[in-house]
Amino acid sequence: MRDRIQVKPQIVKMITAEEIKEKNDKFLEDIQDKQFKESIQKNLKDIVRHNTELVSLNNKILNKINSLDDTLLLFNKAFNVSSSNTEEELKANNALLLELITIIDSKDDKKLATFIGGMSGTIGVELLISYFKMKIGLTV
């Protein structure tokens, strides 16, 4: 007899096209998820960098506003503004402040010079302090 090669039966699993497609789809999803996560991480880093810059700018603005407020308070103390005004004087000053606001909004420098020139220095300083504080939101 001839020597025969004995083949042991083995279980051979056939991979179907559907299984190949599923594995490819899973692989593509994993790649897309990784790219998406990397994109999100990059965007988050950009957001953090921009927020840090905004905080820095806000701090600079706040420091300038506080400095201006301190300067305006110094003027208030130096001219003793509004410390002894009666209710009628306060109402008159409010009317003058409204007039000043209207003139400044109209951007008419001649009217502004005439308006400020026609009052005492103390009232003029008080009005300007009130106007500036109102404009930067330090008073209502």
C-alpha cells in the first residue's frame, strides 16, 4: 500500500461577507470616534485658551474701571460734592445732568462749552463725575 497522508478533520470557519462588513464598519467607527474625540479635545483646548484670554482682558478692564472710580471719588472728596445739597438743589442738579447728557449725545462742542462755562466749577465737576459714573455703570 502506498503511504497515504492522513488529513485530520479540522473545523474551518468560513468568514462571511456580512461578518467582514461588520468588522470593517466597526473599524471605521472606531477611527471616526477617535478623530471626533481628537477634534473635540482640540476645540476644548481652543475654548480654554480663549476663555483665559477673556478673563485677562476682563481683569484689565475691571482694573481700569476701579482706577477711574477711585479718581472720581477723589474728585468727590476734593470738591465735597453733594454733601450739603438740599433736595431742591439735587433735583436741579438732576435736571442739569439730563441736559448735559442730551448735549453730549448731540456731540455739539459749542453747546457743551457754553453749558459748562455757565456754571460754577463745583457743579460742573459734580455733573461730570455723575455723567462718567453713569456711563461706566458705577451708578444708576
